[in-house]
Amino acid sequence: RYGADYFEETLLDYDVHSNWGNWCSGAGMTGGRLNRFNIVKQSKDYDFGGDYVRLWCPELRNVPDKFVHEPWKMSEPLMEECGVKIGPG
């Protein structure tokens, strides 16, 4: 319950059904399998062009499509060109 409450207060793209349903499933209350999502894979599969990512993370608006789901894979010069800084520094 605490995790679901926390997510409800902090997620930008919060959805009541997904949140509480997934927390119930994670707690073993649904009797079914427990899904473990790969967020990068899900993002690439369902937000191919990165529109959703860019909507909620406008800092990534200038990042090329190739890197929008994994911006940490960009080179330092490309990060600088795109106006982003990921990692220490």
C-alpha cells in the first residue's frame, strides 16, 4: 500500500488502474504470474518515435530518436550538442 501511495503522489504519468493493479499483482494478491517489465524494451515497443518520453521529459526533446530511450548511450559530444548531461559532472 505504501508503494502505491508513493507512486500516486510522485509519478507524472500516474494511472490509478495500472498502479494499484500492478501493486496488487506484485504482492501476490492476484494469483497469477508476476510480470517484470523491461522499461527500455516497453518504451521502444510502444513509443517508437519517443513522443511520450519527450512529452514528460522535455529535456530530451533534442535527443535523436536512436537515443531517446537510452540517452546514457550517447557520446559526450552528442550530449553536449543536444543540450543534455547524463551522469556525473
